[in-house]
Amino acid sequence: MARVGIREVATLAEVSMGTVSHYINHPARVSPEKRERIQRAIEQLGFVRNNAAYQLRLGRSAAIAYIAPDVSNPFFATIAEGVEQQAAAAGLSVFIANSNRSRQREDAYLEMFEAHRVQGMLVASHDPIEERLESIRQRGTPIVLVGQRGASPDQPSVSIDDVRGGYLAAKHLIEHGRKRIAFVGGPLGIRQVADRLEGASNAIREADDVTLEVLNVPDRTIVDGRDIARVIARRSPETRPDAIFAVNDLLALGILQTLVNEQSIEVPREIALVGYDDIEFGEASIIPLTSVRAPHEEFGIAAVELLINELAETPAAGSKQVVFEPILVVRESSGGTIGAPRA
């Protein structure tokens, strides 16, 4: 059966093809009476708009792209939900891509989405990426950096104050009497990891007789958390840390499971634990996890709003960089008193 086109719709509705085209692309230009006739014709004939042809004429797709480093991480998955919600409200579709923390895959997606002429891109990366994004932006595709603040004021970005977040985590452990704090995270070349370490170090410098040990791990997964927990457990109680600040919740959950279930180390009595991101699995873990909360849903919404502003013919004035304040969410994993039995 042949595909129905606007010619057939125009004939049945007794209007010109130009009027049908206006109805599809600029309905406000068509009178209510003609809009009703065209809509009846579309429904009767089963007409489906040819988006490919429309996009060819427009020179752009009606979609944006979100590139995440790890969509299996609930933090990035929740951001994606916010992106889709806000994009749908703006009449935009979303392509979601997982770079799997690979520079090669990230570059391939950037090239592909630029070639497909998406309206714009939202990019979350653990690598220094701003120079690569700048060249794409100069060629006409707006990009918002998600998760790390743009070094240039011209680079739109949505981020959290990770230095402040690291400070809150370490300060909380110090206030609970912990003296030997371990920072678990890595690689340290990642901006977000380095900022959280800087914040924790600032809190340590304010305290008396508190040490900070940095345990660099190759990645930030549950498996890495389990591995480093076994290394810590092999040390004597006098030399191992009495508190751990893990750079994200996946690491913290791996540490928690291994210390408690495998190594029979009590959390928080023997080792207090704080994570970062406040994913929902942390609250539901065997011992509810204290964590630094980032506004997951708001990240995605704010990123799309910034992108839409970049797409406007006359962008609104003001800062292109949104920085959210972190919030410490205290739960059982850090709340015990040293020497007291776990309830």
C-alpha cells in the first residue's frame, strides 16, 4: 500500500498543500475551520508525517543527545530521567548514549551526534573534555557539560560543589570522633575525585590529631569497593582506618558489604563509612549509608534548560554555569559512637 502524503490530505480536506504544510509545522497560521478539516483527513487517511524530510528541510533534527560515562550507575540514570522529562516538555526527543568511561567511545558519539545534526548535546565525562567540546560548539552545535563545572565561562555546565561536598563528609566523621580517615577514590586525575579529596583535606587541616590516608583505586565500582575493603581488613585494628570516605556510593556499598558480610568488621562501631551521590540503593543497604546528596533529577532538568537557552535566537543573559550545593544525609553507617556496640 502506498504511503499517504500531504497531497492526498489536501485533496480530501479541500485545501492547498501549502495549508496542510502550515498545519503540520505552524498550526497557528491555519484557521480553526481548516485545521478541523485537515485533522479529520489525516485521521481518515492514516497520514504519518515524514520527519526525515522535515529535518532535511530544517537542517536540524528534533532531538538532543545525552552522553553519560556509565548508565548502569543510578546517579547517571536518574539524570537521564530528568533530561527526558524536560526535553519532552520542550517537544524534543533524546538520544541516550553510554560511553562506558571510554575516551574512544565518547569521541565516536560526539562525532556521530554532530553528523546527525542534533539540536544540541549534554555531555557527562570523567576526562578533561572542554577543548573537544569547544570545537564542536564553534561549528554550531550547542553543548552543556554535566557533572563538572566548565573552566571557561562560555562553556555552559551543570555541576555540584564537590569541594564543599568532600568537606562535609570528612567534617562529619571528625565530629563523630574519628581520627584515622581514609579517602577511597580514583583515578585522582578525574576532576570530581580531586575536588572531593581537596574538600576532605580542608576539613582535616582544621582538626587536631586527625590523619587522612588516600587509597587510590582504578575505578569507582562495587567491585573496586570490595577489593579495597579486603586490603583494609588485612591490616590490624590499630593501623587500619576508623572511618572511610568513599568518593561515590557504589564504592561505599562494595566496601560495606565486604566489611560486614565477609570480614565481620562492624560498621560503624569499628569503621564509620560515608559515600557520595546518595543513590537510592544506599538508603536500602544492609546498613543505611550516610552520603552526600547531589540533586540528581534537578541536574538533568537544569542541563536541558541551559541547552534550550543556548538554542534561542536571543539567549537570556546571566551565568551559563549552574552549581548546586551538596547536602549531607546522615544515616546509620556513620552514626555510631566509637566503642559502643551496634544496636
